[in-house]
Amino acid sequence: MEKEMIEERVRRLRNYLCGYRFCVDMLHLRGYERKRQKVLSDVCEDAELIAGDEMVWRSRMYEVQALIESMKNGKAKLILYYRYIRGESIEFAANMIGISRRTGYRWHDKGLLQAAEIFEKREKTEGSFLE
């Protein structure tokens, strides 16, 4: 039972953190669409494609950055930073901080648990980030 609860906490947090890269990509796409409108006469009018709200994307990016920045300094924080903010692989992050790939995965898992605790405390005091 305890293991299932931990796995669910980590799954929710991982999904939340992955939203950062999604938001970055969506903001880049929105910028590309504006650039296309200035250069080309034909504009994408697919409502589903261009649907989305920049404020929500930027807000999620800020929240994820603040969450990772609020962690104690250490390898777990660096791994999460490289993985979720920079969009790098865990292997790349491990190499950047001078640890083995396997140790990088261990620090990643530890970092997710640390971040999940911070996330849940923040969620209780400030309301749910997730729907």
C-alpha cells in the first residue's frame, strides 16, 4: 500500500514537471505562428492547433522553476533541473555533474520524492496545481 502511494505521488509529480517542456514548446510554436503571420499571407486557422493560453503556459513554467529552486542544493536538484528545465536526458545530466548513469537515475528518483513532498505541502497551502 505504501509503495503504491509513493508511486502515485511520483507519477503525479513527474506529470506536473513534464508540463514545463510542453509549455516551452507551445510558447515557441506561438512565436513561430506570429512570425509566420508577419512573413506569409496564409495563416494557420486550425483552432485546435493554435488553441491554448500563454498565461497558463508561463504560469506552469514559473511554478515548476520555483518548485525545483526551492529544493535543497545537491545532486537531486541538479538532475531535476537538467531533466525538466533544460530538457536533457538523465544520462546527460549525470555526465554534467560527474556521476554515473545509474547514480543519476537514483538521484533522479530521490529528487522526485523530495520535490513531491514540497509540491504536496504547497498544494495544501496554496490550492491544487493539478486538476
